[in-house]
Amino acid sequence: MKYYFSRTLEMPFDTAIDHVTRILKEEGFGILSDIDVRAKMQEKLGKSFRNYRILGACNPPFAWQALQVEDKIGTMLPCNVIVQDAGPGRVEVAAIDPVASMQAVENPELRDIGEQVRASLQRVIESL
């Protein structure tokens, strides 16, 4: 099972971050965390790395539902969306497939919520 869905965009990296954030917001997601992997690799390891950001996206109503049916599900939240340099003027945006990431949790109610989140994140990727 593929654990993510993605799309490559023709736009500058910083423009893509703004674009992805806006589309996530339109779909009901906020950004809880924003990890600049490039900066962290330089800071912690002294290594150069391509532009690569991990956006921790959360849709509060879905998170609330999931937490009501599975109290440890917070170990899998938020839903990560990456934006990474894919060459000159191109970026790849990839989002976790929450159904794939939660398949080890044997809770049918959680699967239903995961499928709703999957559909929402797929709409985000498709509309970029």
C-alpha cells in the first residue's frame, strides 16, 4: 500500500509553501508545526540539504473525532505534508495517507475517520 499521495508543481519553493498552506486552510486544516529540514540539517549536522519543509497539518474536527474513539491516536497526529525542491522551478508536495498510516490500529471507527481525512487530503493535493 502506498503511504502518501503527491503532486509536482511548477513554481518557486516559497510560493509553493504559501500555496499549499492556503489550500490546506480552505480544506479546514491549520498548520501546527513547520519544520525546515534544510535549516535543521545545517544547524545540527553542518550538512547542506535541498529545500524541504514538513508541515504538520491538523483538521480540528477530524482530530477531535479520532481522539474520541482512540485515545493514543495523538501519536499519529498531525498529518504531515511535505514540500520539497524537485529541481529548478519545481516542487513536490506529498501528503500522508492516513488510512495507510493507521492500518495497524484495529478500530473500525477510526478507519472511517481516516477515510474522511484521506479524501480531504486528496482534494488538497488534487487542487494544487
